[in-house]
Amino acid sequence: MLLLALDTATPAVTVALHDGTSVIASSSQVDARRHGELLLPAVDRVLTDAGLRLDAVTGVVVGVGPGPYTGLRVGLMTADTFGVALGVPVHGVCTLDGLAYAADVEGPFVVATDARRKEVYWARYADRTTRLSEPAVDRPAEIDEAVAALPAVGAGALLYPDTFKDARAPENVSAAALASLAAERLAAGEELEPPRPLYLRRPDAQVPKNYKVVTPK
């Protein structure tokens, strides 16, 4: 097994290689505006660090979000392209699950990422591998106080300390955690999610209401 994992659902552009036993190379850069520019060089970098070629990859793992529309699509389209070109399966993993897997928390906790517009993407977890709720997008003040009082990881939690009073690292997802979680689930015979974007709201860009289509006569 050689899994190539990548995620662009948060400000981090993160890539990793997992050989079925452990992560053998990884790269993470935080730049919310350069996902498309940074992703392919990061893939090349981890392959070079591992001393491997792209055709050695046997599967692709991609974070499916939730996340901002544009950034999320960069990772998903790249993963899909690799899958087609290499003839290998592409597996989806919820980005919040990857953050949860990397969390150093015992007992129930929350994962929250920055959804912009003064909102967070969030979900509740029993432990590092067990999600208790479907991912949601809300203003921090709208989240139940008992849930918000739990330990919380992710940039969304760190951004709103008045709501998430026990906010902790990691801030952004790492492909290393995403790959390790996927490898663990695949080894257990579990089916992963399809590589489809988890959008919880419409994209920021909208067609104007009074937009008129002009076609030549």
C-alpha cells in the first residue's frame, strides 16, 4: 500500500505519503490564497523526500471538507485527476475527522474550523475516531453551550475563545493524520467516503439577480 493523501479544505495545503504502516513523508504550508499554486509542488516534494515516483501510488486519499468552495475544489479535482491518470481508487475522508484523529484529547470533544462569515464548521466526537454528529455550519453563539464547553480543536475553536473556552491545537488538518486514519480504516475493511465535496452552504460567488444573458443574433 502507498497512499497519497492531500487536503485543501482549510488554509493549509497539506500532502503526505503513507505506506500502510506509517507516514513516510509529509508537507504542510498555510496559505489560504495559494492552494492551486502550492499543491502540486508539495506532491512532488513528498515523493522526492520518500525517493518514490508517482506511479508507485496505489490509492489517493482526499479531505472532502467541509471547507470554502474554491479551496476545497482544488484538492478534490487534483485527487480525481491522479486517480484517473494512475488507475487507482480515490478515497474521501471528512476533514474534521482528520483533525479529530490528530487531537490529543481524552473523552468527548469538538472539532471546529473557520467557515468565514463569523461561522464555524464543526462536529462532536466521542474520541479520535468516532464522530457523534454530522458536520454543521453555525455561528459560534448558536452552538449549544454544553457542546461548546467541551475541549475543542481547530482554527474555529481558537478563533472564538469566548465560545470555545477550552480551545486547543491542532489548528489545521494535516495530510499525515488524514492518511493514517484512512490507512487504519482500510486495514479494518471499512469503506471510506466517496471523494465528493461536503458543501454546507452556497459558494460566496453568486450570479447577480438582474444578470442578463446577451447572445449574438
